[in-house]
Amino acid sequence: MALPKIYVALDCQTENEAENLVSKLPAGKVGLKVGKELFTATGPDWVKKQVDKGFSVFLDLKFHDIPNTVAKAVTSAAKIGVDIVNVHASGGSEMMRAAKNALNQIDRSPLLIAVTVLTSMSDAELAEIGIQSSAEQQVLKLSGLAQQAGLNGVVCSAQEATMLKSELGSSFKLVTPGIRPANSSADDQKRIMTPEAAIQAGVDYMVIGRPITQAEDPATVITEILQAIGE
Ligand code: C5P
């Protein structure tokens, strides 16, 4: 079954807050992105409950460890029943291959996506940790490495989507935050794109938080976005 185009970022700290938000979301139409903040508060059983309700889940835990540990971690994620899981490409190709090989042993395996360079990192900060290339060069290098290791795609900004699709091909999936419908606030996002422009640029899955989660009626915003992207 095709995965939803929109994953709602559940940036919540408590189970109650997350439950309240999820109760306003349509299970068949959007997925849920669960990151470190919520997962550390609620754990795998809560995530499994959302899967059982019919939600597609992107488990955004950005694993980065020795190959054996990451292979086991993504296997545990697959057992919860999530559809997307991610690792840091900077963990290296052996780590990424180990994770992919582990998932290949599983019947219904999630998409394995790489995080390349955190958008919070400037070129100066990259230099501090010994990386002399620009953030853009590093994104391209790590995306290529992820593809060679057999990963299904990368997390990237919508601005990088056209370049990455042309370098890496249309089947390499792009998962993208920083999406803002035309009439909504940018919040603290610096480089934003509308859902329709992002899809046009080749983005496969959009992670959208505040425009949906802070809305008085999240379901209406979701309907409008889905209409705008022709879903
Ligand atoms: O509320 P908003 O739509 O800005 O939420 C975007 C989500 O995507 C948040 O969970 C944020 O942490 C995440 N994210 C991001 N930019 C990145 C990576 C992740 O906004 N580069």
C-alpha cells in the first residue's frame, strides 16, 4: 500500500498531549512522525498502538552507532510496525549496509532513510568537527553514500530536492520538513516551501508540524493540503 504523503510531526512531550492531537487526525490520510522527544516519553508500546489504529508511522530516531547495534535497532523498529525509520549517514556505509541487510530479512520492512547534515549545522560548525566541505557538498556526498549502501532515500530540505532527484534518480525517496502552506506562519523555519511546490520539486514525503498541530481544526488543514497536492 502507498504511504501517505504527509507525516504529522508529533512534537509532544507527554502521552496525553500526543493522544489529544492524534485523536484529531485522519488515520488513512496522514502518517505520524514520532521523534526522540515523544518516543523517550511514551515508548514503543504507544507507537504500536498508533500503528494498530491504522496510522503509518515514521520513527525519527536517527540511529547512529556501531553497525551491529544499528542493525538491531532498526529491526526492533520494524517489529513495532513502523513504515519509515532513519539512521545518520555519517555513521558510515558499513553501518548503513548492516541496517539495510537486517531489514531485508524482514517480511514487511520499513523504508530506511538517511539523515545527511543536520540543518542546524553551519559550514563553520562542520569545519569544527573536521569536515572541510560545505554543507551542500556534504549532503550530496552522504546522499550518494546512502544510496550505494542500499538505503531507500534521505531526509533533505525541499530546496535540495530538485538537485538530489537529478543526481540520484527518481526512485530514491526524499523526506522533507520545512513545509508551509501559503497562508501559514514560517515559525522558526528559515527556508520554507509550500506543499505543492515541494511535490513539484520531487519530494516524496512531507513532514509537517505546527501548521497542522497548532491549527484550531487540524483535519481541515490536512484536507486543504491534500487538495493542493492533488491527493
Ligand atoms: O512544526 P514544523 O513543521 O516546523 O516541524 C517540522 C518537524 O521536522 C519538526 O519535528 C522538526 O524537528 C523536524 N525537522 C526540521 N528540520 C530538519 C529536520 C527535522 O524541521 N532539518
